[in-house]
Amino acid sequence: MADAVVIPGGAFGPGAGLLLYAGTVAERLGATVHWHWWSRPPTSPVGPWITAEIEPLLGPGRLLIGKSLGTNAAHLAADHDLP
């Protein structure tokens, strides 16, 4: 399995609830999981802020796992042809 990046929502970090479960499953399947924490509060519009936070973490075939606010990184997955 490819490496994975767990991208949190706005209220909780990457180790909460569904993200913890999804990231743990990826680890058990052999992925190296990168648990991302936001470096600063979101700005408006959110697209450029998400790009600045997440794009440096991307790599070939890297799986993106996001919840709520983190789902705004879907455009990066599409732009980089990532799962």
C-alpha cells in the first residue's frame, strides 16, 4: 500500500474518530501514515490555505484521507492523480 496522509477536520486533529480508524487501517495494510496537524487556523478562501498546508506532503501514489475541512484537499488529489 502507498503512503497515506491523514488530513483533519476543523474541530479535531488527525487522531480522532473516523480519521484514527482510517489511518490505523492504512498502517495495518502496510502504509506509512503521515498524521497532519494544521500549522495555523484556516483562512478564507480555504482553497489556497489547504494547498499551502497539504501540497508539500504529496508524493506519487500517496493516499489522502480527509474529513470535513480536510476534504477540501480533494482538488489536490485530482490535480496530482492521487487516490
